[in-house]
Amino acid sequence: MQQIINFLIRYKTFLLYVFLLLITFAFTFQSHTYHQSKFLNSANYISGSIYELSFKTTSYFDLREENERLLRENETLRHQLYNQETTLAPKLDSSITYSVITGQVVKNSFSNQRNYITINRGERDSIVQDMGVITDKGILGIVENTSKGFASVQSILNDKSKINAKIKNSNHFGSLVWDTKSYTTVQLTDIPRLAPLKIGDTILTGASSSIFPENIPIGTISRFDLDSSKSFYFIDVKLFNDMTNVKNVYIIKNLNREEIERLELETKTDD
């Protein structure tokens, strides 16, 4: 207590100055609206900055949860889209139904001759061989092998890949393959020379695919030329997907695929 008294006596002049200064500021603030507005604006700026920092910090930690929520929402919307449950759905065969499961890429290769992608969904998530894998931009590949918690996907950047695809504007269809030269471009073959083509035309999955729904985006025509026989076009397709940067995926299962393939096999056997 004595130390406090000694401090007050020692600095009495300074403390008196600060006290009088505060009184002056108080009178000035009360009698002038300009000073009031300046003070309030400064206080609002400081509190606003604090709230903004708090919001950004909270939002950062909520990103994962928000991202998963959006993926679940997109999963539902895509399921509706591929099964004609909304008026926005493309005109698909109503007898064919699809299930959609969300997942994420945990490993991705794109510089090899045969590239594969590993996703964090497997047998416990009902993932099986030959399910299609896409992103929000377009097709990615086809499930080849599965374990309990993961699946390996044969990328479209694989020299064994062969997917039914068509030209949007004309519906002429052929086979989508990869010549292993560029991770940004695949090739569409077997398009007859009578098909009208132009640079920039959109390429989509075709109706003959039993793995992907029809009309899933693939890319756009970047170059085309007739083959040596002059009967078919050889087309370069620039992919919508950035194959070096894929994260969130949708795994699609054609629920009628086994029945369709069994019927096709029986038809071939009869022949």
C-alpha cells in the first residue's frame, strides 16, 4: 500500500495532466458531433476488423466440413440428373438407373503410358470394378481394382482406355483413346468423314456406354484430320479436366449394367 502511495506522490503531476487531458477529450467528444462520428467510425473499423479476422479464421477451419456438405449435395443432384428425377435432366433412357457416390483422389499419375488414380472409396462403400469415375468437369476413368477402403481407377490417360464418345452437335460416335503424347489431350477415332466437324465442338460420352451415362462432358475438338484411308477422322480432344489437379470425384454405377451385358452376351451366343 505504501508503494502505491509513494508512486502517486512521485508522479502526481503527470497523473494530474492525464486526468485533465481525459476530461478535455470527454467534453470535446460530447459537444462536437464530428468528433463523435470519428470516434464511432474508428471503433466500428476496429471491431469490424476483429470480426472479419474471426470469421476468416472460423471459415478456414470449417472448409473441410463445408466441402463435404457440398459434395453430398452434388451427389444428390447428380443422382437426380442421371435418373431423370428433375426437369433439368438430359433425355436419358428412363429404364436405366444410376447410383452416385462421392470420393476423393489420394494418388494420381498422369505422365506414364498407363496412368492410374487411387480414390478413397472401396468395397465397404459398394465400389466395384467397372464403375465410372467423373469430376464436376467431366470423365476421369473407370474403376479397375478395389480393396476394402480404396479403389484404383484406370485413367483416361491410359493406352488401354477405350470409351464410347460422341460429337454433341451431330451425335456421330466413336472410341475415345489416348496416344500417350499429352496429358491435356485424348483422341476420338472412327468418326466417319461425312460427319460435320469444327474446332471447338464439344465431345460427350455416348449412348453405347454401359459405364457412363450419356452426355457426360469430355472436352472439345482441338484438331482433326482424315486417316490414311480417308474414310474416318482422327480427332484430338482437349480435356475439360485438368488431369494434373483432380481432387473431388463422383463414382457412378449403372444399376442395369449386369442385366444389359448378360442380354448382349446371350444375343452374341445365339448368333
